[in-house]
Amino acid sequence: LVGSLGRIVIGSLTDRWGGRVMFIAVSLASIPPVLAVGAAATAGSYPLLLVSGFFLGIAGTVFAVGIPFVNSWHEPARRGFATGVFGMGMVGTALSAFFTPRFVNWFGLMGTHVIVAVALALTAVLCVATMRDAPAFHPNTDPVVPKLKAAAKLPVTWEMSFLYAVVFGGFVAFSNYLPTLIKTVYGFSAVDAGARTAGFALAAVLARPVGGALSDRIPP
């Protein structure tokens, strides 16, 4: 819920501050919840896990930063492919499914979360060093609420939200469900289940630029 509804807020802030600032902000803001989730699991505290997991949803809002950031660098005829390449960042889902069980075996539960936190910090540093907003970017300081009301009145807003919920929602559901299914039904270990889930996520990653390139050529 935080990752989805938070995109409305983060998307509006991206219009105002630009993708570079917001990539850095979201990366850094995701570090405390990652460490808190690890601490909650280590301490065996379910309430703390729920609270920290709630705030971990902040990381999911980065999609609302990347799409306008990438779009602003490309002409409309190339934006489908460009955002498809950006969407290949979903490979993180595959990498997580493959490496997280192994990291837990090698470094322990809290150690694994520390590694993820360090990766987020390095991502923020990389953004500081290399990212620049497109020359075409101009901060939009118009009030947010009227823009949201105008968008909510367009049928296409709700149509696309429904389609996205079904398609990407299905992907998220299976990404979370498959490891449990594979372990429970087929008796694989957590490591082997993660490896097979990674294959599922990898197929989605490879399909994104293909779908983006098709969307540049075929009307929606």
C-alpha cells in the first residue's frame, strides 16, 4: 500500500524536484526500514516487523521517479523502449530471489539486511556522482491537488490503473508466492526455490524492453 499510494506523493515531488534528487532521497529513505526489518526478524518481534515493513514500502515508490526521469531524456517515439530498459531494473527481483537465501546462509539474517542497506547507500552515491536531470526538465510548482482532481476525472486514469493492478499486481503476487509454492509442493530448499523464482522474474525482465519497443510502434 505504501509503495503504490506513495507513488502519488513521490511522483508529485519528482515533478517539482526532479528525478536526480528524488532517486537519492528514496534510496536513502529506504535504508532505515531495511535495517529495521532485519532487526525485527533477529529480535523475533512481529509488531516491529509490521511497522518497519510498512515503511519499507517507500522503496517501491521509486518507479514514479524513474518513469518521468527517463521520459524527459527521450523523444516520444523512443519512450516505450527507454522505459522498458529502465524497467529491466526489475532484475533486482531475480537477484534478490537468487542471492537472499544464500546471503542468509553465509552472513546471517541481520548481515544480509546490512548488505542491502549498503547497496542502497552506494546507489545514492552513484546517483550523486552520475545522474543529471534532462535539459528539458522544468520544475512544476503548480498545486498538486487540482492536478490530481483533473487526472481522477479522466476515465483513462482508472482504466490504466486497473490494467496495471492486474498485470503488475499479478507479477508481484507470483514473485512472493512462488518460493512458498515451490518449497511446500515440490519440497525444494529455500535456496533452490529462490533460484527457480529468479528464472520467473528474469523472464519478465527480458520482456520489458521488447514490450516497450512494441509500444513505440503499435498504438495502445
